[in-house]
Amino acid sequence: MNAAVRRPASRNRKTAPKSVSKRIAAHLPVQEKNANRLAGYAFGLFVVAIIAVAAVALDLPAKAGNAIGDGLGRAGFAVDGYQIVGLNKMKRSLVDEVVTDELHRAAEAGSPGGKPAEALVDVGAIRERLLRYGWIKDARVSRRLPDGLVIDIVERKPAALWQDHEQLSLIDENGVVLDRVPVSQMPDLPLLIGPGANDQATALDRLLSGVPTLKPQLVAANWVGQRRWDLSFQSGETVVLPEGGQAAKDALEKFAKMDKSAGLLGRGLKRFDLRLPGKMTVRLPRAPGEAIAPAEIAANAAGASAPATTSTKD
């Protein structure tokens, strides 16, 4: 009886094919278990991103914020009033309008018909609107617990009047327009005349700072052709300055020295033209009442450095 011959297993036996995921995992630098975990994390982040996009699309963050603010208002943190500090010249009604508009918006964002929750009041928006008014140089808006707001106003100071065509306005030292002024209520301030004269207020102040004896006597400054000044003084005379900041400064300082030594202003003369370097042209009144000292005598009295002087009649 022959024993059954045991054949060796075939080397060509086909094995079950691996799945696609296992074949990909075999080439990854991580183990299959870790790869599955990473895939789970990636899917979770994807789901979170979808939820975030949907929340923004539905305006859920804003609604949640309003709900929280409304809850705080119900808990007692609702604005019941406000205080305005530092207001002097500006109309209070303008500030009231800005504040009440924001309080009304905050109330509507919470529970319509109720008091505005303090957390929903946009103090930055109040400040931004207040700074649009010329009178207000700065404004600080702060919450005062448990139920108030404080609006601290820093006003600009009026330094002059500006007349542009038929409009009369108050301006500060930098030429910022503060408010319109009726002619019947003009304050006792220097008058700047002409288009763009308000933008030259700072330059004019620097010009006059070099002539402290003349500055208090100034009544009006006419910005002529947007390039030079005609200065009118309390005694009735007009000083015509040349173009250019330095040229005008030099001419006005020489005139101030002559006026201090010889008294040019207040003698009945009408106009001093300083536009020509080293020369001063004086215009006499049409019908002088009293005897007026000749312009040449006034110039010579100022010393050898005085400019040559000519006179004309108006």
C-alpha cells in the first residue's frame, strides 16, 4: 500500500486583495490606527467649520450678544439716565440728540419698548458722532454703574470771526469752524475776511505774535486773492502787506517799530502800503479836517532804517 504523496503547497496561490484604505495606509508614515484617528479629527474640524459658517450666516453671534445684553438689562444693568460734563457754548440739544439716538437703538436691539441694556450701548458710536461737531475738540463717553452714562465734552475756544461772502462764522485758533453767528450777535473778536481766510488763521497768529503792540489793535484781516493780508486797525488805518510769509513778517515788524517811535496809527492817515521792498506808500484822507503831519516827517522820525515814504490822496 503506497502512502499518499503529500504535494507541497502551491507557491502561486492567490491571496485575498487588500482594501484601498489599507493599501493607502500601508504607504503612510503612521500606523493605520493613528491614521484613522487623524481622519476623525479632520472630519470633526470640518463639521465645526460648517457650524461656524452657518452661525455667521444666521447672525447668531449678534443675536446671542443682544440676548446677553438684554439679560444684563433685566438684571438691573440698564441705562436710566446720562450726565453731560464740560458743555459751555455748544447747544445741549445737539448732544442730547446723539445720545438718545444710540439709547433708542440699544433698546430696540434688546427688548423693544424696554430700557436700553448698558452692555448694548455703543459708547464709541456716540463719541464718533459728537466729534463731527465743530465745537467739540474731544469727547469721552463712559459707563457709570449701575445705570448711567457720563459724556465729558472738551470744547474748542473761539478765537476769531470768519466772513466768507455773506456767511459769518466763529472759528478757533486753527481755523476750525465752530458755529454760524448772526451779525446782531457778533462777539468782540478779530474778523477774518475772504475765502480760505480761516485756513490761514494759524499763520496770521504767528505773524501777529511778532508785533505785540499791534496785535491788540487789530480789528479785521482781509485775505486778498488767497495770497496776502490787508490789516485794519481800531484807529481806522489799513496796512497792506506783501505776499509771502517772511516778506510780510519783515514788513510788519518794521512798521511796528516806526509806529512805536513815531505814532503812525491814529494820526488820521488812511492806508499804509508795504508791498514794495524798502518803500512805504501812505494814502491821505480825501478831506482832512485837522492838520496832519506829513508822512515824510513820520518816516524820518523812525530813524535812518525807515523805508522811503511817498504819499497820495484818496
